[in-house]
Amino acid sequence: MTTRPFYVTTPIYYVNGKPHIGHAYSTIAADVLSRYARVRGAESWFLTGTDEHGQKIERVAAEQGLPPQEFTDRMIPAFRSCWETLSCDTDDFIRTTSKRHQDFAVEMWKRCEASGDIYLGEYEGWYSVADEAFYTEKELVDGRAPTGRPVERVKEPSYFFRLSNYTEKLLAFYEANPTFVRPEGRFNEVKSFVREGLRDLSVSRTTFRWGIPVPGAPEHVMYVWFDALSNYVSALGGDDTDAYRKFWSPNGRAMHIVGKDILRFHAVYWPAFLMSAGLPPPAQVWSHGWMTVNGAKMSKTEGNFLPPEPIAEAVGTDALRYYLMRDIAFGQDGDFSHANLLARYHGDLGNGLGNLLNRMVSSIVARSFEGRVPDADPRTLHGLEAELVQTAERAARRAGAHLDDSEPHRALEAVWELVGAANKYVDQTEPWQLAKRGETARLAEVCYAVLESLRWLATMLWPFMPGKADEIRAQLGLTPLLPTVGLDAWPSAWGGLTPGARTRPGAPIFPRFDEDQQRSIYARLGAPLPDALKASGDVAAARKSAPKNAEPRPKAPEKTPVQDAATASTVTPTTAAATPADGTITIDDLVKVDLRLGLVKAAVRVPKSDKLLELTVDLGESGERTILAGIGKHYEPEQLVGRRITVVANLAPRAMMGRMSHGMVLAVSDDQGLSVLSPDKEITPGVKVK
């Protein structure tokens, strides 16, 4: 990890519409990397802003009967508010209509002109107003831009930039800076484009007025990309400021995060403009992919340009940040799925991280140590503790390396190695049994190890989920994380928690949404309801709509009731016509029952019931489901988390205590009590029981 000052920018967003989930992805990624740099002790500067000039803005403003400046002024609050809602801690917000920006854009023009790279000519060719980009005949696809947007034939006087002079200069720069564009595949595309030979670029327009006037030729306005790209330096006050000298290359690390659709502007045009003006290019351009929504391309006609604020309101800002950074590989195309968002919320966050915190701080430590960090020597490491520490060190090392390489999704994968290891450690050491046996010294060692793991996790997760990370720290009795320049706070030394410090148990940081709440979330967000929620909703609706005074069904012949151990409910066997007199069944009967191996991800008691537990069970490819089991008199909820159990997977959903159960847990009982059926080794969840 280098501690050179870090300067990270998003694209400056076009203000013809309000922010959507694609904008949020870029901005959150920049915020994560900026926060990480600060945790490592580097000075960081995070810039975002808005691109407000161009023919497209002029037309949209006219459609609304507004002057362009008034239209853009009205759009800005939506962007500022959105980034605040998403906990994006920006250091600056640049507007291309601001004086500081326009002054430097004019300065850039003058420098490029003085170097002999700008000349007056006439442009005739294809132009896409939607893309604000020029295209050659060769680049058109079925008469449209490569993006699928319409193009117009344009012929007008224009100033040109001698981009053709920079083919070899750019290739030499790429050779000397092999990580200038990431990911590598996109860099190869850029180099291939440049090797084909660059044509001079039209950099002014005369057919509209909404832009920065060309110095000395006010009948021309600057091409919007020459104007817009200058923002990365204009925001630093130009190139003759302390901020520029600190954050720009070679002293600082200037990184632009952009979508792949605007990579050419940033990786070809922008470095050429800078070279012409006598300035060095930035350190790196990171190009991420495009995002679909529930498998469909985002478009206005489809109505799936998702505003991020309602999603953040529904599941929490930090959960949305986590999902975007974990589920969509940075640099690749990805899909925003409401179902996957809730699966990550309940699985990784609720069952994994939240349950680890809750069962340790709110349960075991609160009961056994009066809510204080137990007095245990962190240097006394038994076999299991040593393994946990090794996993923590490996997770921190890998997560740091991935964030250094701007790979947030892989960093989170590494962090979740520790989440999984800490939960497994709890299951292996069974602190609730240690408490029952009065083994206080050993219990103190176990609790300290888990609490210290949570401290490490809170630090590593702070760049991604700053709010929830600080909530974890608060429950551990720690103050919010405050990064300090020059101080590397990334976890590296085990044993940072002070014995005797008071913990502060709180509400679950990722409370589970029941099925009614989930259906409400899907409805509010206008998202398609998953089949499982449709089915359970249909069952519940059918029960509610059933006539209360319906004619009773004929009584079945009296049989000896069979006790279902797993749900503690009485089941009446079918009639003799369906079952042979000797009680045997055929193979056809057996194959109707789908027995699967499940992994318990979370377990809680059902309020007002002394025997019902609500289990969240992972069934592999079939996903997670909620199963109610009447085993609460025989098991504490924490004893079941992480345990593999056998379940009936194709049992029709049924209501119990106002909740829906989607399966049955198999168990046996004798005079010693009840025991759920489990394999004797760790078999993959979802496997069919034969």
C-alpha cells in the first residue's frame, strides 16, 4: 500500500436526468477507494460533479421551457442529495458552469492552441446528440451510433485538435505505463484503437450556443468533451496550486473511475489534450462495465432507470453499498437484481455478520461477563484461536491487496472468509456449553477471540459500510473510526480490545424482513416478485379468503396420531385406501418426498412460543428458505447456526404462529430428548438425501 496522496474522481454526470443506480455504482466505488486510502493513512481527495453544457442539455431545457442555466440549477440538488443519502463522503463537487471550471477550460484551450494542435476547418460527418460524440461512417451500425442511439449529419465550421499527431506518443505512454487503463482487456481495446491511427478531432460547434465560448472566436463553443474533461484539473484550482502538485502525477495518484462507454474519451482524448497542454496524464483510468436491471437493459422505455434512494430507504444505505460492491465484479458488466439484493441482505449481512455480532455481544457476553470484554490474554492461543488469527491476518492481507488493485468485490470475498471462520469458530467452541459447565476461563478466551474478530471486521468493512461498521464498533464499546493522515489503521495486530471495556448491545444491525415486509419492498420498488414469495402469498391469501362457515369435511377413519418431532404438530395418516394395511409404502410414494441437506444460516425464537424456532436454511441452488421447527425446548438457537440438517424440501407452505414455514426439519427422539438428523461430515447444502 502506497501512502502517496490519492485523488479519485467519478465521471461528471450529465444533468439531463436524475441519478440512477448506474451513477450510484460509480460514486460508491470511488467513495470506497477514497475511504480505504484514508484508513491506510494516505491523504485522499474525492471529486464528483456534473456536466452541464452541450446540445443535449440545450434541447432538454427548451422542451421544458427553461433557460439552460436555470434547468441545470434545478437538477443539481438531486445529485448532491443522492450522494449524501448513499454516504458518499465527497471532498468537492465540480460544475462545468462554474467560473473556476470555465477559466481553466479556456486556459487548456489556449495552451493546446499555442502548441500548434488546434486549427480552424470544417466538419462534415455523423454526430450523436445523445452521446455527445462524433462517429465515422465505419463506426455506424445500421445507420445508428454504436450505442444504438440516433445520429445526425452535421456540416459546420469547426476547430480541430490534431489528434493524429498523438498516435505514437500515446502508444509510447501506454508502453511506459502498463497499468494506465484497467482492467487489462479494456486497455488492449484502447491500444488497438490507437494503433489503427488517430484522426483529427472536431473540438468546437457553431450550431448551438450552450457551452464555453472559444477564446478569440465566440461564435464557436467548445466541444463538450474538451470542456468536461478539464474538470479533473479545474477542480484542483488548475495546475499551479498546492492541491494539484499534491494529488496529480507524479507526486499523487490521480484515478478516474468511468463507465466503459466513455473510456475512449478518458484514455485517448484526455491524455492527448494534457500532453498538448504540457501536463502529465493521470495515473490510472478504471473502466467498469454496464449494468442491467433484473436481466434487462436500463432504458426509459422499460422504465427501469432505478433511482437509488428508495432502495437505500428500503434495505438501508450500507446494505445497498455492500450489494453493489460485492455482487457486481468491478470492471465487468453486471446485473442489479432485487432478489439477489435481499438474498445478500439476509445471507451475508444478516445471518453472517449480524448474527455473529448479536449472539456474541447481546447474548453470551451480556449474560456471562456482565457486558464487559472478558479478561483474556490474547497471546494465549489454543489451536482453534491460532487458526482464527491466521484467517484474520490472511483476510486483512488479501482484502488490502485487492483494494490496492481497485477490486472491491474481491476484497469483500476476502473479508467474508473471516466472517465465515468466526461463525465456524463459535460453533466449534460452543460458548453456551462452556457457560453451562462453568468453564469461565475458557469461555473468556473464546469470547475475546470473537470480539476481536469483530473489531477487525469493523475496520475492514468501514470503507464499504461506514455506518454499520461504526455501529459494530459502538457495540464493542469503541468510538467511531476516524482515519488520520500518516496513521495506518488497517488491522494487523491481534489484541486491540481492552479487557474490562463495556460493550453496548444494540438492536440487530440487519433485522430480518418477514415475507410480508419483503412483498412490500418489492411493491414499493416496482420490482417483480420472486416465485417463492408469490406462492407463499397465494397460500396466505387462500387461507384468509376461505369461507368461515364452510361445510365440514367428512371425518377420516380414526387412526393413531403420529407425532412429527420436528414441528411438534400432530399429523393424521391418510386413509387405508392409500396406505397398505401393513404400513409399507411403494417406491412411488417415497420419491414424492424431496429430502435435502440444509445448512442453518440463522435461528431465532418465535415470540410467544416456547418451542418454535424460526430457521433460515440454505438449500444450495434452491436458495434460502424459512422453516419453523418445534425444537425450541431442546436447542438454543445459537446451537443450530452453522449446522447441517435434513429437511423435507417440497412440503407445501403452511402458516404457524402468524408466520409461514417452507419445509420440515427431520428429527428423532428418545428418553434423553430430541436430536435433529445431521450428517457426520460437511456435505454441500442442497444435496438430495438418498
